[in-house]
Amino acid sequence: MEPRFLFPHRFKLIGWIIAIPSIILGLFVMFDNLSLDFFTIKVPLDYIAYDGSINEKGSIPNGTELNFTDEIATIGSIVGLLFIAFSKVKFEDEYVSKIRLESLQWAIYLNFALLITATVFVHGLAYYNVTVYNMFTPLIIFIVRFYYLLLVKN
């Protein structure tokens, strides 16, 4: 049976090329508050949700500068991990499909077990970090388990 919703095998390499720099950039954004100037744009007030702030002149700001470094890192990480996770292996057969499905189920179960545990034991601003990491853990767990089982199979 031919899998219908998988990327071609070459997307795995493209995924690694996108994911590694994006994850590194994301870690710098999270832990070092890095923001790259060339990802900063001035956005008119019409295009943003006004947060009620007043600028130093005492008037409502007519626009604001937004930096998209964290958004670029997040999108790059997700796209790269998706390419890695859902690219065909060289010899995609029913056994590989079975491993893929079981790894995906295992990743979802483990991800939500970790999220429930963190919900009970982590509070305050640290919980925000848990939710940020939780965007990536299903894909990372799936990739680790799937490729580990393929390695053990061979």
C-alpha cells in the first residue's frame, strides 16, 4: 500500500537543514533574548491589536516595531521537524507504516503525560515555557522513537 500523505524522501535532508539552525535560533531567543534586526518591521496601528499603551509624548502610538525572530525560529523548527518526521524512508513498506503509526501514538501519549505532569508541578511563568516546548515535543518524540525503531529493525 502506497502512503498518501508523506513527503518525498529528499525532504528529510531539507528538514534537517531547516530544523537545526531554527532550533538553535529558537534556543538563543528563549535563553538570551536574541532578536535579529533584519527581522524587525514597523507595523501601522491599523494592523495590530492596540494594547492600550501610551508613548512617551503622551499620545497613542501610530505604529510599532515588531521583531519576528521568534516567529521565524518557531515556523522553521516546526516545518523542519515535519519534513523529518513525515518524509518517506527509502523502502517504505507496511512494516514501516506500522512502526510510523505506533511511534506517532506513543509520542502523543508521552507528550500528554509530560504535559499533565508539568501542569501539576510547574506554575507561574515557568509554565509558559512548558507550553512553548510542548509545541515541539510530539514531533521530537516521534522522530526519536520512529528512527530508533528503524535502526533496531536493521
